[in-house]
Amino acid sequence: MWWVLEGDWRFRMDDETHRVRTGSFAFVPRGVTHSFQNVGQSAARILVMFTPSGMDRFFEQQAELGPGRGDPEAYEAIAQNNWMRVTGPPLAEADPR
């Protein structure tokens, strides 16, 4: 679940793309392929919630890689270790607009 605190986002859930702006809420059921992108002109903030818990480990480990996607293999290994599967490039690359 994502609550958009600030900004203008694009969320892709399976084959559907939705624009999600400040004050909006996005819910993606477990197992649904998804990606998201800040499409605004400024920094944005989201509140991310998971149930059941545990995905926080993914973000902690990903943060150790540093910014960007400099090591896609390491990113995918972290995802797999945290019950997640990477299915493609980031939304900005897969569907640039």
C-alpha cells in the first residue's frame, strides 16, 4: 500500500497504469506485478505499508547498494532473498512518457 504524501506518481499494476497524486492511496494485492515512478518536477514522498511485515529488510539491504541501478544482479539477489521477484526494468525505462 502506498499513501502519496507529496508529489505526482505513476503506478503500473499488471497491465494498467494509474496516475496517483498527493493525498491519494494506491493498493496492490500480493502477487500483482507492479512498479512506480515519480513523474513530478520535484521530489516526492510516499508512505509505504506492507502486510504481513518483512519487506523492510529488502529496503534496508537495497539502501546499502547506493543510488541508481549500478549492480542489477545484486539488486535481484536482494529481492529474491526477501520474497520478491524482479520482472523487468524500472517503469521509467520500460514505459517512458
